Amino acid sequence: MRELLRRVFKLTIPIAAIAVAAGCGGGSSSSGGSSGGGTPAAGTPQKGGTLTILASSAFGVADPAQNYTLQQWALLIDTHDGLVQFKRVGGSEGTQIVPDLAEEIPQPTDGGKTYTFQIRKGIKFSDGTTMKPSDFVTTFERQFTVPGPTSFYSGIVGADKCTAKSCDLSQGVVADDNAYTLTIHLTASDPEFLDKLALPFAYVVPGNTTPKLTGNNVPPGTGPYMWQSYDPNKEAVLVRNPNFKVWNPDAQPEGYPDKIVEKYGLQVSDEVTAVENGQADVVFAGDTIPSDRLNELGTQYASQTHVNALTADWYFALNTKRPPFDNLQARQAINYAFDRKAAVQLAGGSSLAVPSCQILPPNFPGYQEYCPYTANPAANGAGPWTAPDIAKAKQLVQQSGTAGQSVVVNTDGPDKPFGEQMVADLNKIGYKAKLVVLAGSIQYPFLQNSKNLDKWNVGWSAWYQDYPAPSDFLNVLLGCGSIHPNSDASPNIAEFCDQGIQSKMDKALTTGVTDPDAANQLWAEVDHEVTDQAPWVNMYNPKQIDFLSKRVKGYQWSPQWYILYDQLWLEQ
């Protein structure tokens, strides 16, 4: 997901004190409210109260078929459900797929192309209507008529004929409301299909929901909370769903707060002050905390501050269709020259970023540490980045025959400092680089559209996982099939396509259906081979700060959803 609301902070000073003092995604686990009557004992999870989140801005249109921000997803997981779900716990267990509205996870048949789910009975939407298997037909068809990011479900039989005007998935999504089954037919096996079903795009809505965009009115869901209101200029309000009952606590446990409110419009410094004073509970993690507030968080409020590593890349894509970076040696040269330590400092220091040379992030399936682009590399590149190698970079520039060529570096406004550093490093090894800065709303579409390939050579970008699968980085961002000419939705912005590497990606995808471990080994090889081809200059993997009020307990951090809001409980 290349989503600005998922981006980590860009800070100007190190905050090592926070990293030392803060927790790292742990906290109390939970399985229900307090037991017995009277006042709960200290430290005992308890229901009640209003959890207040502060965010500088809202997340846009609220229809779950279209919204593609973690900011709303973190709320939708509390109001809606899918056939399956990522386990609702912190830590590595949070990447496990568990059954949700389906009674169990079925084994696919027909060579991995058919999934038959037994749907749970007796579950009601927040408006009181009974959830039926046929409601899922509407849910998947809306993904194409609203439309949303349709590529996740384009493998369903019939999806290729869907348009924004109409969609008939009756052959691909077959519901039997008498037997309470739902059968999904795919055109080809997909080892990541269950991950895709666990995304909010596939969360069930009532069958009578309009096929068009619902705007800021979220359709009813089946979770422990429901949307009372959403005003992008003011706030989102979630209250308890009176029709909810727990059917699988691993997928959808009962929540603790009686109400969850996300308020919009404050300056971030004022958000921090409000949380410090107990006037609110959470500073939204997508808001950049001012650097002059960091010392107090790391000292006075260390126990309320949490730092977590994110499965994400911040990188510069190299335009492989235009000189000088249509030349492998030129691409490798800037990888050797780029000062990743300086980029880490721009990101806030080693507490908030870790330098990286490769595509897959740490703690991710298929990851094996690899960095050939460093001074004094480890044997076979199996080690970390330590420092630039300017001499090696200059040598490669001369060998490539590209010395003295002009290079245009493109960033958005907030990331201008990274662009300035890239320009300096390019000039240092013999290029004539200049920086072009575009507004954030147009910069990424500009880079994606092949009509603009003659206007840039190096483009800033960032990517955060949609779900924990290597292809979500390697195939989505660097696969041949992710190049869509003349489109603003072409995520392979480097336009890198190596047929040999693509064949290995395809093999890894197929292998993953039956042998995930073997597939991850193939993905590790792909990761290293792509890194050797240098279509990017990967800068670093970011971390995230969560700042909570003193009364908030039960903090859990999910690698998939980040803070689990509903599992926080409030001291009354």
C-alpha cells in the first residue's frame, strides 16, 4: 500500500530515549470484560468509557469498498467482518489467518481454484437484519461497481467482465442461503487469496447495499461496534453494536471501550498536549509529532510511548527506461554512493529507521539480510549496510559511460530533504542532478504514468504492506504485470521487468499453494536477484511511534493493523 496516511514520521532529531524507554508492541492480552461486580482490581481489564483518538485530518470517503487507508481500516476491523481475519492479537501471531464469519478455513479444491466456506448462522448486522451467504455476492460485486482496488479480487470467475456500471459474479461467488455455504471460484490458484479475503474490501455488507459509492455513510456491519456518524471535518464515532455476540474471539473479540471517537482538525502539537493532559487518549500514528516535543515523550512520558518496526520501504525508484539508469552499472553506482545513514537521520535517527539495501523488509516472509551496496560488504552480501563506497560508485559511473549526464530527481514537498540528499550524492559521483518537487497529491500518480517517463530519472516513494506476503512487495512493485502503460495506477514505477526473475516469481506464487516454506526460499532468491539489478535505491525500513494517555491500558500492536483500538481499556 502506497498510502500517505500509513507513512511514518519524518523528524529532524534522534530520539534514542524513546526507543530505550518505550515498549515494543507488547501489553496486556485480553479476552473479555471484567468479572464480578463492583470496582475492578488495579490492572484488571474493564469495559466502559470513551476512547478518544486525535488525528490532524480524516481518511476521506468512508465506503469500505473504496477506502484504502489504514486510518479507516483500524476502525473497520471493529465494525465489520470477513470470511477470515488476521488474528486479533499483538506480535507475530497477528499475521495468522483465522476463521471469522466462516466456521473454518477450507482446503481449496480444483487445483486451488475453488473455496467452499460454511458460513456461521445467527449473526446479525448492526441494523438487526440477519447476515446470509448471499450478502457476500453483493460485497464482492461492489468492489467493482464502486469501484475499489479491484486487482485483489480480479481472479474471481466473472470479474474480468465487471465494470463500474455493472458486475455479475454469480458464476464466481455462489451463495446457498439454505445450506449456508459460499463457494468462490478462481480462474487460477492464488496462495494469497485468504490474505486478500481478510482485508476490509471483502468485509460483508447487507445484500441490499447500493452498488454505488455510499460516501460517508458506512453500510451496517457485524462487529462489536457500529458507525454512529462520520463527518470528515469533525469526527468519526463508533458505538457498541447491540446485535453483536462473540463467535470466535481470535477473529472478533468483544471490545472494551463503550465508544471510540476519532476527532479531526487539531495541530499535532496540540494533540500531544491533549493526550499528555488526559483530555484525549491516542495521537494518531500518521501525524508527524513535532521534533520539539520528542524529548518530553522519551523522558516524562516514556511509559506511554511505544516504538514498533514497520514492514515498509522508503525508497527511490530509478527510471529504467531512460538514460542513465537504463544502464545496470549506473543503477548500481548510485546504490553504492547513496548515504543511507544521512537518510536515517532525516527520518528521525536510528530509533525510527533502519538502513536497508533490499526490497523485502525485516521480520517478513522470505527475508534474508542482503546488502551488496556498502563499504566492506559481508561475504555474499549477507550483512547490513555500513557506509557508502564512493570510490566503487565513481568507478561504475565511468565504466557505464554515463558520467556527466543530467538527472532529474522527483519528490513531494514533505520529502524534499531526501531529494536534496539524493541530488548531492548523484553530483558527488559525476552526474548533473537537479530536484523537482511536486505536490503530494499528484507526485505518485505522476511517477506511475508512463506518459511522464521522459520527465524524471529518480523518484521518491514509500510502500507499506497490504498483507504479509513477499509478492506484495516484489511482484506488485517490481513485477512485469504491474506495469500499466499510460495509467496513474501502475505501481512498478521503475518499469523494471526481467523475464527470468518474473518466471521465478510466478513459480514462487504457484509453490506457495502447497509448500509455503519452499516458496519463501524462492522469494528470498528473487529479493536478492532484484536487489542485484538495482531498480531502486532502497533507503530504510521505518518505525512508528504510538503515544497514549496515562489511563490507557492493554496496549497491543498488530503487524497488520497496528494499534488494536478495541482491545485498549480505560482506567475509570
